[in-house]
Amino acid sequence: MKNIVVLLFVVCCTLLKAQDSKKVTGTHVKDKLAMLTPWAKDLDIKNPLPEYPRPIMVREKWQNLNGVWEFGEAIEGTGIPKKLNEKIVVPFPWESNLSGIQRQLKSQRAWYKRSFTVPNDWKSNDVLLHFGAVDFEAKVYVNGKFVGLHKGGYDAFFFNITSYLMPAKNELAIEVFDPGSDAAIACGKQSNDKFDNPQRYSYTPSSGIWQTVWMEPVAKQYITNFTITPNIDEALIDVLVNAKAVGNQKVEVLVKDGNTLVGSAEGILNNNFKVKIPNPKLWSPDSPFLYDVVVRLKDSLKTYDEVKSYTGMRKIAIESVGNLKKIMLNNKYLFQMGPLDQGYWPDGIYTAPTDAALKWDIANIKDWGFNMIRKHIKIEPQRWYYWADKLGLLVWQDMPSTFKKRTEEEKTQFETELTTMVRNNANHPSIIVWVVFNEHWGLYDVERMTNYTMGLDPSRLVIGNSGIDAGKPDIDYEVGHIKDNHSYRPPSVPFASNKRAVVNGEYGAIGYNVPGHIWDLDGPWVHYNYAGKEAATVEYERFIKMIVNDFQKEGLSASVYTQWTDVENEMNGLFTYDRKVEKLDKERVKKANESTYKE
């Protein structure tokens, strides 16, 4: 059987180069294992990630542009090449197995090309070209004409390409430049030095198009975005809708429970208005109920645009309990227990091989008894948050940062991306905390940036800097809602506060090797300390007993265990990096986790 699998690996790789295969598999790179997740076998390279990419704002008609594109390394200042000699599977980073490229580019710059046609029934509409995310700088051309430029590796963007289109076949070309960790941009855990030499807590870079590319038709006047903010105390949602519109159009919002209309209201564009939801069903990890929402742009004669969405009625806040501040969900104290999750995949790096893989992570994190997750130094595709919303998992969302000191221009870029992260993801009920900086990486103007983020989104909690050193107030910043220290073995609690809730934002890292599931063949770097599954599980249980018996009594509101899976050469996950082997005893970990928040 093993020989058959190896043969299939070789055959599939060969066929990808010929663009004749629907499947793709990994190959070795230097001393790294060709590690595949269980979902790699389900990847159709001609139609990867076919699911609608933006479930928080749905229109019926759309066209997916993922698949096999032309690809080639670029030289700065040259025009669009007539022909590119390689093939890449979009939307996988060019360093990844699943892209079919799997190497770094010396110029850190590449061209992507493909042809496309616009469906006949879109002819009377404008056409929007969407990118889920491109790392880092994208110059977009349609039929040889420059359409626009976008900078930022984590946020969705689009261009109206209507005026650039031809009646029949069209050509899309994209020049991508990714300086990665060479510049002080938001690049998270990516390191340009780690492709062939992985070490410590930074990982393989993830360059180029790494989320879905797609098109949709819209009317000449259409909804551009909206924000829905739940208010459970007043039994309503607060709505703000923006649109490309002229005239006296209004906005209509309908809220449904299945087929039953439970609330509706009309409002004015660019102005907040309220929709009453009597006796609302609340959203929580135990009961992740979602209302369907319809948003329409209309006047007295016609409806110009309609999008479908959803919302969860939930409230996150800190309140005083005795002399301490605690984190409250829906006006009740709930201790939050979750893993740190880097969002990396051995075969796709930043991009999961399938939507089922994204769902599997969320569902299994819940099944291990966690009620929260900290998404660490990475912003995910919209479908990841959709599964967190739908399955019921609280999310602490980090802003990706840098290890370098920023110039003023780079600070402006960071603040632009921070703003986009908050605004683009504001409608996800699962997200309850924004984390601005982590462990002082790229840190500057902490008070200003924390207060700015709190002003952007008053409905959520904000951590200014995750990872103060407990007992050293000279490097703490008395801003934000949460005071957060990192203490690995054992966990701890920062000094309790009557101003902020206190949490242990990283602890644990109970690690050991699982032969056959080690990504870096030279051996792991971090936390190889335990004899195996039993020893690791006993240590996990010991840590949880400390949290329950001691730290909760001292005011601790949440703990974040490092980490969900092994990542590259960090061997400290509850699962191996390929998600194939449970490294700790699941049922015992689940029982321990639930003891932190269940009586």
C-alpha cells in the first residue's frame, strides 16, 4: 500500500506540470517532510475552494476564478509578459506544496495570468473583481490595462472592472510583490529566512494570492458594505449601510428566524438605524443561534440590490465582580478556555486545502472541550469565521505584526490594515476580542493604538499588548479592557485589577515528537520535553487544576493553551501538524477543559 501511495505522489506531481490532473500532492523541499493533511486528496486543482467566499454578505450570482493559472517570476519595472512558463494552483501561496511551485522567488515578485469570460446574463450589470487576500502588493491588469493597486496581505479588496472588459474572452494579469519579513509590514509569523532553515517561532513565508479570486455582477447602484451590531439589552440590532448610490434610495433590513420574520425597519444610507428583535435568542458557544438577515437598497419603485447575511445576538463586556473585573458573555460570567491557533497547514501554509479542513479545525476545537480560540498573528478567510459563527466558538483575533521597527510610512500601512481588519470582520458574532500587539513585536504608540481600536469597535474588548511580564508594571500599558500575561510552564495569573480583566494569554507548550509526523527532518526546535502521550496528558491535567483551584480564585477570566497543532518545527500541539495524530488523550483533555467553566 505504501508503494502505491508513493507512486501516486510522483504521478500526480508530473501531471500537475502538464495541467492534466485534477489532483495535486506534495514533494520534498530540502530537509522538510512532504507532509499532507487528510484533505489534500480531495483537492481538485481545476476547481479548488469552490465554496462562496463571503458568507457574511451573499449575492446569488458569482463566478469563481480559482484554478490553474500561468505563473512566472517577475523583474521589477517590466511589462506584462506575453507568456509565462509555469503553472500555479490559485489560491495557494507560491511557497506551498499545493501551489505546484513550492519555492521562494529571488526577486520576491511574480506574475499571474489567466483568461476569463463574463456570463451573458451579466451584460447589463457592473462587474466586480474580488480578491480574498494577496500578500503583499498586487497590481491588477485587465486586457493589458492597469485597474488598480492594493497593499496589505490580509484584507479583502475589489475593483470595478466593467469599463475594461471585452465582449468575449478577457485576460487578467496580476503582478505581486511580497517583501515579507524584509520589511516592517504586517507579516505575522512569516520569515523569509525560514524556507530552507526553519527555526524557533517563525515559519515559512506565504506569498502571493492565498485566498479566493472571484467575480460578481452588481447593479449600477449597489450596497458596498454594512455593519450589524447586536444589542441584547435593548433587544435590537444597530445597522449602518453604505452603498454606491445616487438619488433618494433607502435601506430595508429584514431579520428572520427560519421562514418567520421577527423584525424589519427602513433607514437612510450612511446613517445608523435600529431593528427591533423581540425576545431575542442569544448566541453563545452552547447555543450558536444565528438570525438570517436581508439587506435591500431600494426606492418607492424598485429594489436595486439585495444581499443576504446573518447575525448573532450576543454581548461581550467586562463588569465588576466584587473588587475584580471579569469578562462577561451575555451578562453572565463565563470562563474562557481556548487554544492558540496559528492557522498554518503543512501542504497549503496559509491556505487550508479545502473548506472541510477549516470546518474540521473549528468543530474539533469545540469537541476537545474548548469554548474559545485565539487566532494568533494571522487573519483568516471569511469562511473560517463563518464556521466559528455557525458552530459556536468565541474568537480572540490578533492583528498580524512584525519583528522590526517601523518607519512612519510603515506605521500608516499598519494602521490602515488594522482598521480594515476591524471593519471587514465586524459582523462576525464569534469575534469578541481584538489584539493590537503581541509581546511587544513591532510595538509603538500603544495607548493611542489601543484607544483607537476601542473607538473603531466599542462593541468588543481590546487587548493593547498581549504578553506583559507579570509583576513588572513598568512594561505594562494601563490601557484596554484586558491585562494579559504569558507564562508557559506552569500557567499563572497577572496581578488582579479593578480596572481590567486579567487573563493568561499563552501558556502550556507541552511537546514531544511523533515519529513519521515531523515536518522538519533535522528535528524539532521547541518544547520537546515529555516522554509521550501519557506524560503530556498528566501535565495538561496538572495545569488545569492550577487554573481551577488557584488562579480562578485570584480573578483569572481566561486561559489560552499553546497550541492547537504542531506547526513546522514547533512540536507542542494537541495534534500533529498534519492533523492525523492526537498527541494528548482527547477525553481527559476535554474533561479538564470543561472543568474550568462547567459546575
